[in-house]
Amino acid sequence: MKYKTIIVDDERLARREMRRLLAEFDEIAIVGEAENLSETLSLIEKEKPHIVFLDIQLSNENGFDLLEKTEQNFKLIFVTAFDAYAIRAFEVNALDYLLKPVNPERLAKAIERIGEDAEKKAEFRPFEFDDRIFLELGNRSVFLKVCEISHINSSGDYSEVFTRQGKKFLIEKSLREWEERLPEKHFLRIHRQTIINLEEIEEIETWFNRSFQVRLKNFRQTLAVSRRYAVKLKSKFT
Amino acid sequence: MSKIDFNKIYSSFWFLQIGGWLIYTVMIYITFLTVTNNFLSLFYIKTFRAVVGFLLTLILWRIYRRMVNRLSLSSTVLIVLGLSMLFGIFWALIEEGYVWAISKEYNFYANLPKIPKVALDYAMTVTAWSAVYFGIKYWQKWQTEQQNALESAALANKAQLEVLRYQLNPHFLFNALNSIRASVDEDSNRAKEMITQLSEFLRYSLLGESEKKIPLREELEAVRNYLAIEKIRFEEKLEIEFDVEKSAEDFKVPCFLLNPLVENAIKHGLQTSAKPLKIKISARVSGRELFLEVCNSGRLENLHNSNGTKIGLKNVRQRLEKLFGDGGKFELKQDGDFVKARVEILRQKN
């Protein structure tokens, strides 16, 4: 089977270079090129590609915005000259990230990964506070800045991620996995059920039985701090 | 041959200690010459007094050396007063003993009531010595601090200027390399030309000195190289126009002044302008003033959401201020269909 592939870049020369690099791979069939997001979206609708090579800095658009506009599922490979913040994903093969000028060996590896087992465990690399993470939500995917996460609630094998804007995502990840990846400096587990972003704390209330409740900036409900984690929370503020 | 540092000698402890006590000795000789005619005993007693003072203050020196910069002002003052009192009494008693030993007509009981007064007198002298000692110490400390502050400010300035200049945009660099890679097969002559242009530009931005002022011609050359590469990247989406007066080319400008403005013009122009983006660069001289303009066909409104640009423009402003004071001006405004970045520099007399 050949992978239907789309190249998105606002520079003709860059697209040409990508095309030439991809010509080496028999499993890649280029079905179209686009130079902005609206062209990309209609190409995606029409061709239903398996792979999209996407430049992040389009002349007046941002490649990140593509995923918010499409329901299609495809493997995304970012191609960029330089980016201050990395993009990380929970799954190794969820997306890839190539730097221009693209190293052909690195490209070969990225294409190899596409065929890999989707169940494969994530390699352990902690997120940074400024990172963007790539999340797969069943049939669609989103980008989320780590610093935009307000708190995360456990929900069985799933977790509910609440953003500062009040959005909620249901993600097939346990709270334990989140705890391992989120930066310790900014995120703290306060309960078996909850991880919070310390920057988002509005106030900490002491209840009559000497337990704590945390109120976050963008949410009205308070969150319980279990006794086990209270010490840690206190130590962050003293 | 090494040069002798007189400043260091004059401010050294031993120089001041010996010199100070010699002056003290001479002064007490003179004061007492008028009130006595027993010159020999005057000489013995007053010399003894000065020697004791000299030795006692050496002991004080050992103590004070440990106190300097460690204790607060109030505890220093208290200790100094206490020690002065103690040393004053000690000094007076030693002298009394000496006089008793060498003088035959010494009458202990007649002298006894005078001792507290003498002790207080000597205590004052010790206090004065202490005041001079600490005064010099604090003055030296203050001087070194001043020196350090000046040095660190100079260093900070230099470092900042370096940083500003090294803001060689990695986006630009890697995109340029990517365009070159793409051109190698498509048009190898163009690829070669791009390599030359990129090399020239890198040489200019990496080897130029930020404090140095260079003729505008050289700065414009770097900008031309930069824009030539961007033109190949953006092709028909970018139009460039230069309008430079001949007389402006020799005007001295700071290295790398124009480039951040051109970079911004492209970055923001691409986001806000209709296609193609037009970039106009002009330079003219009027009297002693140079007027530089970098215009792009974009809009200024969306500027506030870009932090990088703000920093870039702030840097331009800061550098102008540092290098020209009131003689350098910078403004950014919407002028019709163009965003205009304008720099004015007053030629300096030298």
C-alpha cells in the first residue's frame, strides 16, 4: 500500500525540495501540494491523505491551527526551520518533527515510524511548561500548550483535561502517566483523582477538619486536597 | 622595569602609620617647647609618649583589621569608643610609670589627680586615630565599589550590544540553507550565488563590531544580500525597492542597525500585506542629518501580539540612545498603505 501524502509549505522551493526528498521512498505517493491552510483543508477533504507534511510558519497562518479545522485523521509530520518550543506527543508515532533543511536519514526514520505499531508505549520524555503537546482524541487530534492546562481529573482509564479556557478533553491516559510526564515544578498531584497546575491556584481554603480545598482561577468548583498530598502542596508555598 | 605605584604606597598602612606618628611627635615637641626649659627630659618623655602611641595603635590595628566590613556602624562606634578609653588609660599609666622611673623628683601623690585628665586626653588621640583608620577603610571600600559598579555597567552594556547583534535569526538562516539545497538541482548557478550572498551576510553579522560605526554603504550591502536570499525564497510574493542618495552612502551608522528593521518589515509584512509584499528602503541626507526609512506594505495594527518584534524595536531604540543620545531618533508608524520605520541620526562632530 502506498501512503497518500500532501505537502504544505508557503515557499515553492521548499515544496520542491520536499518532493525531491520524498521521491526516494516508494511507499510515498504525493497527491497534492498546498501553500496555505484553506488549500490544505480542501485537499484533505478530497484526497483523504495518510500523511501531511506541514510547515509550521506559513506566511500569515500557523500550521498548528490545521488540526482545529479538520476531523480527518492522518499522520502529521511537521517541517520547520526552527522552533523555539518543541512539540511532544504521548505516542511515539503520533507525529513527527523535521527540521529544515531536512536530513534524508531523519526523513527515512519518520516514514518508517508511520508503519509502526500504534499501541507502542510512549518514550519517556517529560514535557516542558512551554511545550505544545499533541493529543489524540479518538478520531481527532488537538494541540495543547502544557501551560494552558488548568487541571486534570482521573476518570477510570481515561483522564479529563481541563484547559484554562474551560475546555475539556477526554483522553485515554491515566493520571499516573500524566504525572510522569508533566513538569514537577508547575504541576502537582493533590488527590488520587486530581493533578493541578500550580500557576492556576486562586486560593487555598482550610476546612474545619484541617483538610484543604483548592480553588482554581477559572473554575468555580473547589478541588479537595487529600492529606497525603497536603504536605507537598504546603512545601510548594513556603 | 616595573613602575612603582605611588598611589598604593601613599595609601598603605605603614606609610600612613609611620608618617602620622612622626608628625605627631614633631607637633608635641613644638607645643611643649614653649612651656618648659628642660629640653632633654622633654625629649625623652615626649618621644616615649609617641612610641607608646605608635605601638598601642599597632595593637589596635590588629583588632580593627578583623572588624572592618564585618560589624555594623553602631557596634563599630561602640567598640572604638570603649577601646579608645581603655587604651587611653593604659597609655597614661605606662607614661606615668616611665616618668617615675627616670625622674628623681617625681611625686606620685601630686601627679595622681592629673592622671584621669591625661588618660582622657590620650583616649581622644586614640579615637582620632581610629576615626582616621576607619575613614580610610570605608573610603577605599567605597572607591572599589564605585569602580566595580562602573566596570559591571560597562560590561553589561557590551554584552547587551553583543546579544542584540547576534540575534541572527535562526529562521532566516535555516530557511536560506533549505532554499539553497532546493536550488542545487534546479539551478546550480543560483545556488552558488546564494551561497556567496549568505556567506557575505554571515561574515558581516558575525564579524562586525557592534560598537563600531561603519559607512551606510556597507550596512546596505549586507541588507541587499539578506534581501536577495529572501527574494529567492519568496519569489514573486516579495518586491524590493532601494532609493539611496549618493551622499548618504558615506554617512557613519552603527553596524547592524538596518537589518532588524528589514527583518521585521518582511515578517510582519508577510502577515498583514496583500500579495505581493512591497519593501522600500530609502536613505537621504539633509544638513547634518541622515534619514533612513524601511517601509512595508503591511498594516501596523496587529503588531501588539508579537513579542519578538517589540523586543527587536526596543533594541533599535536602545542602541540609538546609547550611541547617539539625543542625536538618534526612531519611530514606527502607519503611513498610508505602508508601515514606515524611520531612523534619524545626527552626524557627530569629532
